[in-house]
Amino acid sequence: MKLIMRSEFDDLRLNPEHAYDTDRNGDKQVVRIYCQDKLIAKKVTHKKSIRYFGVKEYKQYLTQTE
């Protein structure tokens, strides 16, 4: 997985074709986004640090905006 921008992560999360789940363990929170059963992106929040990650081909899952 590689770092992606927040706007790209939000686009993936808000897509109705994608599902997401959330896990929290102490100070760490992880949000995972799935397309069918494949993990395509995740957001990791640890204390005050937020990182967004996407699989190498995540751009093909972005919605088309015009």
C-alpha cells in the first residue's frame, strides 16, 4: 500500500459500491475500505497522526467526476 490524499480516500469511502469497517484499539483507529471482498484503502489514526493508504491500483476504484 502507498500513501494517498485525503480527498481520494473520501471518494473511495463515499462510493456506494464500496463497504468499509472501523477498528479501534486504544489510541489507534483503522478504517478499511473494501470493493467486493478486496481491501483497497485504509486510514490509520494514531494519537494525532492520520495516514491514508491505498493499494497500487486504487485509482481505478475512484468515481468519475466531471
